[in-house]
Amino acid sequence: MNQYETVFILTPVLSDVQMKEAVEKFKGILAAEGAEIINEENWGLKKLAYPIEKKSTGFYQLIEFKAEPTAIAKLELNYRRDERVIRYLTTKLDKYAAEYAAKRRSVKSTNKEA
């Protein structure tokens, strides 16, 4: 199993419930493919660097997971089919990136406790 990180941007016209429903859909796809979700972060509504589909903002979501490479193809196919997703990027983490992600998670958890 490889470690991956996927970031996707959802259209800003969604309600909170619709946004959470979309995120759960993609987590469900990963779970169905046997992926182990390590971390999930909602980065919230952010301004885009340039307009996409005449939209200047979007809901950013990050999911970090371990999965087989075949799961990525299925996940990205569903990103393309879902009209709520305006952009996505999935990257395979090498050992250094995985160490950095683990360090970043631990720093975030200590900041939440403080």
C-alpha cells in the first residue's frame, strides 16, 4: 500500500450539509476500495488564485490515506463525474513527504490541545 494525499475544491454554492455529504461520498469510495484514511482536514472556504467556472471561491478539503494504486483511478473518475468538484489533485507521498505530513499532523493536534 502506498500513502497518498488528495486535495479537492468543491463549488462554493453548496450548503454545509451538501459539502459534508460530498466529502463522505469520496471517503466512502476510498473505504470501498480498501483504503485506510489517516487524516482529513477541512480547510474551509478560500479564495481561488483565478476564477474557475466563473467562481472565485471554493471549499477546500484534504484527505490523507493509504491505498492500492487502483483506488486512485476510481477516486479520480468519481471526481471528474461529480459536478460539485471544480478541481482536484492526488499525490503519492514518498517517505520524506509522509514524515513531514506526520509531523504536521502532530503539530496541529498539539495546537488544538493548547
